[in-house]
Amino acid sequence: MLSTAQDKNDQETLFGRIAVEQGHITPDQLVQAVLVQGRQPNGRKLGEILLDQGLIGSDQLLQILREQRRRLGGPAVIAVPPERPPVATRATEAPIAPPARPSVAVSAPVPTTAGSLDQLLRRAVSQGATDLHLHSASRPRMRVAGTLRDASDTALSAEQLTALIRSALPAEVMAKLEADKQVDFVHTVEGVGRFRANAYRQQRGLDLVLRAIPPQPPTLATLGLPEGLGKLTHHHQGLVLVTGPSGCGKTSTLAALVNLINQERQVHILTAEEPIEYIQPSRRALVNQREIGSHSESYARMLRGALREDPDVIALGDLRDHASISLALTAAETGHLVIATMHTGGAIRTINRLIGAFPPNEQDQVRIMVSESLRAIVSQRLVPRKDGHGRVPAVEVLIATRAVSNLIRERKNFQIETVLQLGTADGMCTLEQSLDRLVNAGIVTREDAALHRPESYIVADLSGAGNASK
């Protein structure tokens, strides 16, 4: 019989999932019942709460318990509590207590779907994969050194994958998936690690993509990033941005910078992530990590509260809209060091995106705010190594010197490229210069480097190559 606290939580999660699967309650009703259960300190079971709320009857409870025991395996006696008497509609009406239900013995084999997911993840990690892709009516695939490879020879049907996803998601997360058609969460495999996951619905059914999260926060050295980026953590206020496309390692770089501050400074670090990926235990610093969706409704809502929580450093998983960008600039202006990520293609595009997030009549003021608050922009790409052993970052670094600040204030962003090219002494580097260094050092191939250069550079490079061959 399952007895530990974790086992009891698993039983409750399975009970709620089955109740939704069998159509006895809706996902929203399950979420509400779970919230009620969490507010009650006496450890009441989910089934009792659903009975009290009149959402299920004894017959439905018996059906759910039968299926729960079938999936858990092993014979068990199910004692069904009597339904609570209904509330009388008139003072003269007396509630009628239903007859007690008999106990029923149920037995069934243990399912293997949850084990299958963990086995796939163990295999993927052992082969150096960063991501695992599970798509309906397709073979499982894993991303190794930036390339997708088959993780199994057998395709997963929509029904099989749906069962696998249901086995992995807690009841409240499954309810959110049913309601919103997509959900972010973290899945943990004992002895392997944690995985950032996204489940979503597409035309063939449910899909699941998981990304491995190392157990320890990374360092700049382990990520292959320039040691000079460590100087960015010495600022006591201002805005430091880590940018690039999806999957380029922005979150890892952000975590490495937070980890460095955590080891070197006695400050209060507040992070907002969706979901929490790297766990940052407090060392010299006091670290509080908050998850968007679980601990706060949005980045903007979290930032509004953060300004009253005495942080020294605020780390944000993503600046994505006007509200979050505005509050991040305000926090940077009011004496906080804000480190955040953005999905932009380079330093100059990032500046344009910051300013362009505001209405035209506010942009002149925002230019001044950005010119005064910005400390640095790190834009990166991950390029396959020539030896086939993983990927290496190519990094563009813009340091907000006085010259850069003046160009931003005077609407001359297009001239920042020249400052980037000539700012080596200040720690600056263009993406092209970083790629050239990797090619010259024999770390990446010229062909792979060309695929990560800005579009205008690629056109010029191809044009020059064509002329040279004539």
C-alpha cells in the first residue's frame, strides 16, 4: 500500500485526473476543488471535497476509485463514504440520507506509461540531448548538438501520447492544459534531473517537448562565454539584457550571471521565471525565485510588487510586452540592477524593440530612459562545434559607453554598429567578429558560421564569393 506523502499526493493527482477523464467534473471544477483542498489543514481527500460540493455522487466516486486502484495495481478494498445530505430547499423539507454503499475489492496491473516517459528522458540525457520531442503519430526525437535525431524506432499514436502526458502532469496542470490548450511545467526524473516542459494541442493531438535543466546553475566558463561578461554583475543599478532567438542559451546565461552575483555579493536577488528552471540556493546572497502563473499572475504584476520587496537585483525570464519593459526600465532607474532576456536578433534591434514597445508620443522620453539605464546587451547564438561535440556560443556584446548612450538619445542607433566594431578596448564585440574568431580557432566550420551571420552580411559574403569564382 502506498504510504509516503509523495505517494498520497500521486494518488490525489491520479484521482482528479480520472474524474476529469470520465467526465464527472470539468477541469475548472477540479482546479477549484484542489484549491479548496489546499486551504484545509486536516488533509481531507479530494473525493470527499467533491462529494461535499455536490459535484459527484457515491456512484461516480466508486467508478473513480475503481479506475484509480486499477492503475495503481494490487487488490484493495474501497470504502465509499456516504454522500452528504443535500441542502433542504424549504424549512419543512428534511434531507434524506442515501443508503451506505458496500465495499468493493478491485485489482489490476500497474501501468507503464509514466515509466516510458522517464525511460525516454534517461536515454536522451545519456546521449547528450538537450531536448526531447514527443509528437502525436510520430517517432520520439531528441536534439543533440542542435540536430534532431530519432529517440525510438516506434511512433507514438495520439492515444498513446495523450496517456503518457496525462501520466506525467499533476491534476491542476492537466486541468490548465485542457482549458488553455497549452501549458508550461517542470517534470522531475529521480536521479536524472529536472526538465522544462511544454504540452500543447495540435491538429493530430497532444504534443510534449521537454528540455533538460542541469542540476547546478552554470558558470560563464562551463557555458563557454567570455570571462569579461562577469564584469556586468558589478553594476549596482541599470539594465543588462541577454538576447537571441529561442534555444540560443539565454536562460543559461542569465542563470550564470545570477549565480555569479549569488557567490560574490551580499544582496537580495529576486527572480521571475516561467517556469523556474535552474534552482539557485542562497549563498552569499539571499535568493527568492518566483514562478509566473504559480506565484504571480504576470511579469508586470510581479515587478510591481518587487519594487516594494527590497531587492537589489531583479532577474526576469522574459521582457515581452510594453508593461514588463516599462516596469523593468523603472526598476533600473530607481536603483536596482535588472538582468533580463529578450527575443531579439542583436544589440541594435534590441534597442529598437525597447523603444518601439511604447507609443510614438512617449518614445522621446523612453530614449532618455534607455540611454541612462542601459548597461549592456549580450546577444548570442549557439553554433555546432566542428568536432561534433555539442555547440559553442557566438556572442555580440554592446557596452553602454557614453558614446553609445549619446547615439541612443540622439536617434542615431544605426551608428552604434561602428562603435561595436571599434569598441574592443571597452569589451565590445560584434557577432561577425565572434564568429570569425571561432572559425579562425578551428572550433566551428565556416559554413556553420555563415548560417548565423546577420542577413545583410550573408548576402555580401555570398556575393563576394561569387565574384571571386568568376
